[in-house]
Amino acid sequence: MRRAGRKLASVRARTTLAATAVVAVALVVGAVGLVGLLRASLTEGVENTLDAQLANVASLLRVGPLPAVLPAGHSDTFTQVVGPDGVVLASTSNLGGHTPVSTRLPGEDGIVLHRVPGLAPVGDDSDDIRGPFLLLAKRVPATLSTGGNELVTVYVGGSLHAVDRGTHPVGLALLGGVPVLVLLVGLLVWIIGGRAWRPVEAIRAEVADITGRGLHRRVPEPASDDEVARLARTMNEMLDRLERSAASQRRFVADASHELRSPLAALQATLEVALAHPDPEAWPAVSTDALDEVRQLHRLVEDLLVLARVEESSGIERREAVDLDEVILREGRRQRASGPMAIDLHGVSGGRVQGDPDQLLRVVRNLMDNAQRHAATRVSVELHEEGDTVEFVVADDGPGIAPEDRQRIFERFARLDESRTADEGGAGLGLAIVKEIVLAHGGTVVVGDAGAGTRFCVRLPLYDSGGTEQ
């Protein structure tokens, strides 16, 4: 029962039912209209015949008295003339008897009595006349046998049996043909709908069979350029993105495992050696080495957590107005006091942006740390407003980065062969974190030449004082 319900709830079934219902309603309305028009046309023909016959009798009445038996115009029609006192004055031979066919008196324009079912001619020629009948009546002046002029009533009737006989077969044919035609239309829509939805079902089946290990598979794309083909292309583009993302995640996990394994192995070896050869005098050096490895592990884990947080949604935990110049000057003075290289901060001017101050501080710190590690003698820092952006520049006089590696340097755990990437104590995540944070803040970061060194340029949107802070 559930499976049957699901089939009826499918788009194919609903489309077929809707199309069949529309066609059925249209055919029924058309059939009823056709039968009605046919009946009206045939009835109008009978009425015209009776009207002509009534006009002939009226003209005879104006000439003189009528004979008791009137000539019949057609075998399925009859005529009767009734005097003002209700006495039958004349009638056709197929209308025997002396009883008026109707007691209703017409008006000046005459009267039409449609479908008189109880009228039964009893004359000698009445066997061919079958009801129901269409009855016309009109009052006309006549010269009676008494010599006076009176208004008499002329009744002219005709059988509608031929009308019924003409419309009945048509009605039966339509009654039997419409359901068959509706079924054929429903079957045709079902077959066409099945062919139209077959590519969609193929896409669904393929996607349902794709697992995390089969992201290289793609759904079939129809050769047409319709909605189904566009759906297939969109699905394949999504699978491309998922495949690239999965590959990136696998590389990230492998690289992270490798980076974590090195300090863990060093820490394990240090402790095993200390336990195998216990020496109280050597314990301070052993604990210092172990603490260094733990600190390296802590930095690596912290960087991984930062990357994970930045990649979630927008990556910005809070937004507020940040005076970037104050962040740069504070971090520059700290590194200048503790670092081996001179840091030139004279190029720092005012610059306010909107974002997370902790994340922006990490951008500044990572770029300055990177410049300090690779500079030969000095590091220079600049900050200024340019149009609707704030430009933050960190340059060093180190060996520089080859143009073909300037994009790869921002990848996670990036390792270059040049001497400037002999990242002492680093895991290759600092610049990747910089890129993710800058992108999350709506900015860009690029690498350029700085004479004999490298120049990192960060552009962030200028703070809009009219905007709403979050």
C-alpha cells in the first residue's frame, strides 16, 4: 500500500492525472455541446417546417371556409383548426377525433409549445407519427361557414422522433468514445512522462549510489539543453566541488598527521632516553626539550583550530570597528623589542576596518613573524587608506618568492625549496590562516616583489561609519 501511494504521489503520476482530468473535462464539455448543437439544429429544422405549414393554413383561412379534412404537408406533421368556442373546425387526416390538441390560447405573436409528450394522433395515418411533438399555435381571422369572421386558433405539430433518432447515436458514440479517448490520452501522457523523467531517474539513481569513495563518478548528461540537462550539469559541478573538497580534506588530514607526528616522536624519544639513562643533572635539559616540543604541538593545534573556526560560515565571530594602525603599532613594538630584526613602522598611518580584532591581530602577527624569519636585515610595515580600502603592507629584504610559488605559499603546510621557507618552528599554516581570515573579512592578500625581498599586501574594506555594527 505504501509503495502504491508513493507511485501515485510521484510527479509522473500527478502530471498524468492532471493532464487526463483536463482532457476529460474538455471532451465531456465538447461532447455535450456537440449533442446540444446537433439537437438544436434539427429542432430548428422541424420548427421552420411547421412555421411554413402554419403560414399556408393561415393564407387558406383568409380566402374562405376550410374543408373538414386538411391536406397534410408531411407524414410526420399535423394541423388542427379550433374555433372560438373550442370546437374543432378542421384537421389533417392523421389527427383523428374532435378533441383540441391543446387548450392553451396563443398570443398575438403565436406560441411554441416545445416537447409535448402526451399528444397522440389517432387518425388513419397516425402510425408513422411518434412523439414527442413540437407544437406551434397562432390565432388568425377566418371566414366561417356561417358567413361570419372570427378569430380561430391554428395548431401545427410535428414529431421530434427524428431529432431524437438523429442525436441518440451520436450521444452513444460520444459516451463510449470519450472514456476510451481519455484513457488513451492518459496512457500517452504516462508514456511520454516516463521518457521525459527517465534522465531524472538516472541522475537520482547515480547520485544515490555515489559514496565518499566514489566522488569521481558523474551523473549522465542528456544531449539536450533543457532543464534536465542543466540539472545534470549542476549536479556534476557540485560533485566536482565535493571531490576537490574531499581531496583537500584528505590532504589536510594527512599533512596535519605528519606535522603532529614529528614533535610527538621527538618528545617520545626524549622521554624514553631520559628514562633509559636517568641522570638528575640532565633532567633540566630534558624537560626543556620536552617543553619546546609541547609548545610546538600547542601552536600547531591552535593553528588548526583557528583554520577550522575561520572556515565555519563567515569565519568572523564578531564584528566591530577596529583601528588597524593601533593593532599594527602594538604588535610591531612587541616584536621589535623581542625579535632579532629591525622593524620600520614609520609608514603606518590611520586605517579603520570592521571585523574581529583577535583575528586581525593574528593576521598582523603572522605576517610580521613570517617577515622576521626570512628577512636579511630589516622589516618594513606600512598602512594607509586607498579609496574605499585600507592597505596593509609587510615587506622584508630576504630571498623572495618565485612568481610561480606565490599562490602556493598560502596553501596549508606549504613547503618551498627556497631558503626563505626553512620555517624554524613553523608548520606552514601561518600564511594559510592569513588568507582565510582576510577572505572572511572581504579582503584580499597578494605577494609581490620588494626589491631584493618579498612584499605581502593585504587590502580590507574601509570601515563605513554609517553601517550597522554587529
